[in-house]
Amino acid sequence: MSARSRGGSGPVSTWDPLHELMVLKERMNRLFENVLSRGGDLGEADLAGWSPAVDLREDLEGFHLSVEIPGVPRDCLSLRIEGQTLTIEGDRPLDRLEKTAEHLRVERFYGPFSRSFNLPAAIDDDKATARFQLGVLEVFLPKSMKGRTGSVKIVIS
């Protein structure tokens, strides 16, 4: 008996287990690609599916971070330093999707994210800077000879 011959007048949607498996396979492939591209670090954000790409480098003066976060409004971003840990939090709002349109494919991730980085040296948080331009957050954290244990929020310009 076909899905149409069950007595209904309109089209009946049938469950396609192969399609569901292919969708699951695509999500798992993206998860593993993200993990491998970051050196095998699987975090909680990876399981949720939204974790922005970050480049972190160190030179004699301090630490430089570049975070790719297109579509995230500046007022939805937060940076703070606690001890030698930098935490970046934000939210890419789902309401940027057109509610009146039928989406044929949505591959970008939406919603909140959080990334934390333990830095191998103390930071002079009074001189830390952050700039957000063209969807990229650039952060500079100068090294310090003294350590600090409190929490400091960094202003994003």
C-alpha cells in the first residue's frame, strides 16, 4: 500500500531513514573536520555545533587572537580575563534568517558560543585591546611580569 492510498486527500510525507542517516553523517563529518583542524580539541561547543575558528599566536610582547565571527553583532560579544584564562562569549542571533522565506539549506550555525584559552604567561590586562571589524575580532593581550587573580572585562572597540 502506497502512502497516497491510505485514504487521505493530500500528499503524505513519508519518513526516509536513508536521508536521516545522510544528514547525521554530514553533521559528524563537520564535527570531526572542526576537531581535526583545531588539533584534536573536542569541546562542549563542538557537540552543540557552533564554535568560531580562532587563530592564537604568541610573540615577545604578548598574545594575538583572531576570531572569525561574521554575523555576530558587537553588542552580543563579551571578553574577559580570569587569571591566565581568556574567555570569549557571543551569540549569533537566529532572527537574521528570513522568516518569510523557505530555506532550502542552512549550513551556518546560530546561537550562543563560548571559547576559553589558558595562556602560558600572565597578562597585563590594563593594556589588553580588542577590535571588531568586518566579522573578525582581533585581540592583543600583552604579557606581564605580575599575575592577577581577579576577573577583568575587555572593552571591544
